[in-house]
Amino acid sequence: MTRSLSVAIQMDPIESINIDADSTFVLGLEAQGRGHRLWHYLPRHLALSGGRVLARARPLQLRREHGNHFTFGAWEELDVGTMDVVLMRQDPPFDMAYITATHILEHIHPRTLVVNDPAAVRNAPEKLYVTHFPELMPPTLITADPAQIAAFRREHGDIILKPLFGNGGAGVFHVKPDDSNLNALLELFTERSREPLVIQRYVPDVRKGDKRIILVDGEALGAINRVPAEGEARSNMHVGGRPEPTTLTDREREICRAIGPALKEQGLIFVGIDVIGGFLTEINVTSPTGLQEVARFDGVNLEADIWDAIEARRGG
């Protein structure tokens, strides 16, 4: 019998989640079903004081009931270092507030198991970590230099332009060879941020879908295909992408075998990778999604696999 664990969930407001799609919700439900005790706090309620990691938090109970999916207990000052597990599940943007949270949680990990490992999360932003596997990627440039971007476009013609630390498909542009808006787009990005951009050769197979593959402790255990809406270059479900059932190709299994050992070694227990036309485009480690979509199509309970991996690491 697995011992009961104390689990703190660091996430955005639970009041507004979609319980039919949210992966953190089913992770919490699975933990609760195993007898683990839950607390909830917002990232802004995290604090570091005298070497202790604290949070203003509330005990949490979950249920799959629309309009009544959670119950909070009374506010308390939680010594996060006394928890068995912290699920770091707030959504990007991967900004300095996010990075600061990883530094704070490093004070308690791995004595308290933080999922995913906060140092690994900090060192593996989705669009940068993937560049350690260039042989698996489409041609990619990361720079803020307009001259290098122009040269890349001359070489590849059809390109995708996206912010380095964006999420959910926000700010992603398909710049076709005859599109005259590239310079205006670069000016727009430059006005908003000093960060470099990601420029990739456009992969036409995105019309067939952008495959999200879920890896648990380095093993590929499930996938969905996200097909862009008509007239849309982005497949993210936030912007109208349609999830479809899928299976893995030999090339996709090869990609997972190539990156899996590194993910496991770095304590990245729950990871979602994006593959388009046989090319790896992102490795999502901050707050991966897709658990409920995979469950609907394949009938598999990946949150159970994630908790099996967590409990194994906790020695539960």
C-alpha cells in the first residue's frame, strides 16, 4: 500500500479551469484518489524567508462536477519544505517571475520532490532546449538580428516566426515567400521585447497536424494529433486546433528514444513534445497539457503513470 503523500499544487487560479481539458485537474484527482492530501497556492503566494520556502495556501479537494469542482479549506502558512511533492503547474509565459519561482523551489528539491525538477525547467525552455537535438529539428535560427533573419528567409523561403518564450500559439506567424510584412513584424517584436526570435523553415505537413506526444519519465506513453483550423497555420487548441486520435510513426518513436534518456536523467517526469512532419519542434516542460485528450481517444490514464513515477521517486 502506497503511503499517503502531502502534495502542494502551485498553479494559476483553479476557479477558472476547464475541468474537461485541464491536465493539472486530473493530476490532482488521481493523487486524491490514491489517498494523497492536496494543498493549492498561486505562484505569487510563494515566499523565501530565512532559508525556508513558505506559501499562503489552502487545503484542496477536487471533484469532476461542473460549477462545483473544488473545495478549499482555511488559509494557512504552509512550510512547503515539509511537503512530499510539489507540482509546479502554472502556465507560462516563461518570464522572470517564473524563473524566480524555480530558484525558490530549488531550496527544497529533491528533499521535497518538485515536478518537474525546477533547475531542469529553468534550463529547458521549450524552444531552446529542443536545439540540443538539431538532427531531429527542421532548420532553425534563434536571433534578434534582422540581417540573419533575412538571410535565413532567402535560403528557406517559407518560414515560421515566433517569440522565444511565448506559449499557446500567441505571436506565431507564417511568413510566405511573397509576404512583404517581415520587416514590419520584426519591428513589432523589437518594440515589445529585446528577446531573440525563433525562425524555422515552414513544414507543410502541419496541415496534417502537429502531434503532441506525452513522455512520462522519458517513455512515450500517448499522443494526440492537433489539426489546424481552416486558414490557420497554428494547431494549438487555444486557437481552434482540432484534436484527433493518432499513433506513433517509426520516426516519432526514434525521436522519443533519442530524447527520453536525457529527460529522465534531468528529472523531467511529465513532458509533452511537438512533432510536425517527422520534425521535433518543441519540448514542453513547464506545464504540459494533453492528458484528457489522450484519455478520450485512447482510454489510457496517463496521470496514473505520472503518479507511479512520482511515487517511485518518493520511495512510496
